[in-house]
Amino acid sequence: MEITDKINKLKKERNAVILAHNYQLPEIHDIADFVGDSLGLSMSAAKTDAEIIVFCGVHFMAETAKILSPKKTVLLPDKNAGCPMADMINADDLKSLQSAHPMALTLCYVNTSAAVKAQCDYCCTSANALKMVQNILKTNDEIIFIPDKYLAQYVADQVGRKFITWEGYCPTHARILPEHITQAKKLHPQAKVLAHPECKPQITELADFVTSTEKMLTYVNNSKDTEFIIGTEIGIIHRMKKENPEKSFYPAYDNATCPNMKRITLEKVLWSLEDLIYEITVPQDIMDKARLSIERMLQVT
Ligand code: 13P
Ligand code: SF4
């Protein structure tokens, strides 16, 4: 039997659903029940009827799914698939920042651990960060926005404010440099440049459109343009090509890959379903507090 047939058979027997992030390997996209960005995956996790969620992504994403579906079994097929940006801040770091700024409300990017989310007022993803900030600013002037300094700066520039930030960043997006964009523009002068807000400001300044991975897909699917330079993790290009076979997509930088996202393979998905590994668990009190910040986000979006 083909490995994909084995996965599909076991998925039915176990009443499982496979969720995959846009940066996963092409073969993982192809077997997933839902492929999306952090926001879309959180929402799918919240509403699925399946008993088991196999989360093809990184640890904080699987944790978010667990927090939103505490009665379900959430599995991460590789227990070492983490997010270096999420690991750049812990709950104690955040507590110190909050004591130094007692009047501030805290907005945390979804790329954080459950323990950090439990310490926050609101959560956001790159798809709704601007909306969340505008919402908070209605009642509060001071915002702690952690951990991504580049996303925070991008949103701060949009609203003309300064936030209290943290020195976090994504090592994959930080590899994309202005010269990569200018070189790609030289080769493909008609192409529109899309960039993720985790990129450095020098990159987002050069882009025609800055947004989350899912909104990039919506943009290219609806655009009359036919060529695009993609300033994010290159895994997303598989879905872009699949949904738009007549359009051309050029990675801004070929080496912009997230090694953690690429840890998930078909074999590991199969083993995950066979042995119910690796189960994500979060202490009840952390889960309950973290859920509040995520639910506040889902109410606004
Ligand atoms: P998206 O929410 O845009 O999919 O981004 C998640 C992420 O980790 C980007 O590096
Ligand atoms: Fe984390 Fe960057 Fe990988 Fe996204 S691409 S999961 S932010 S390391």
C-alpha cells in the first residue's frame, strides 16, 4: 500500500483530521484536510468534529490547536518542530517587561508558547495584527507587542505609534535581503512583490503587498497580474502554483526555508497516526488563561 493510502485509511479509522501550514512540504499539503495560515488553522482546529488533530506545522501552532480544542488529542508528528522566534521570549521575560510598563496592554503574536500567551491580554496573527492594534488603541494608549520586532514595527508604522517591543525575529525571514528583491525585480520587472511582515523593514518597504501567507494566496488568486516575487518561506509556492497553474512565482530568496516546518514528513505523519505521537499537553491553568487571549482575537476577526 502507498504511504498516502495508509495515512488516509488510518485517518478514517481514528476519526482524525490533518491540518497543515502553508510552509509544509508539497506532499504534506497534498494529503492535508486543510492547509492555511496560523489564523485559519486555529479556526479549523476550533471547529473540527474530529477526535484527533494531526498538526503539520510547528509546536506553538499545535499548542494553539490544543488550547482551542482541549478535549481533542492533538499530535505533532515531530516533537522537535519548534519555532525559534517563539523560543526567544518566555513568561518570566514578559513578566519583567510588564512590570516595567504597568499601564500597557500586552498583544502577543501567535508565534509564542502557551505560557507566554497565558500572560497576555490579546493574541494576534500576521493576518489580523493591524486590526487587533486598532482595537486595543480604542481603550489603551500603551501596547507591549511581542516577540517579533519586525512585525511590531510594521504595524506601528501603519498606525503611526510606537510600541514596547522585544528583540525577537524569524531567522528564516531575516535571511531575505534587499539585494534579493532588487535582483529578482531585475530578472522579472513585471512581477509584483509580496512580503510577509516578519521580513525586515527594508524588505516590506520594497514590497507591493505585505501580508500573512493566506492573504498572499488570496491576493495572487484574485490578481490580474501573472508574475509574483514571493518574499516569505518558499513552501507556500507549491500551493500558489497548484491554485494558479497559469501564473509564475519566483522566490525572493531560494534559501528562505524554515527547517522546523520541513521536519514533518509523510512517514512521520503515518507514525503519528499509528502510535498517537507526539501528544501535545498544556497544564490546565495555562491553557485556560491562554485561551482568553486567543478568544479575544477570534472575537475581533
Ligand atoms: P502566517 O500566519 O502568515 O501563516 O505565518 C506564520 C509564520 O510562522 C510565518 O513565519
Ligand atoms: Fe517560526 Fe520563522 Fe519558521 Fe515561521 S518561518 S515557524 S516564524 S522560524
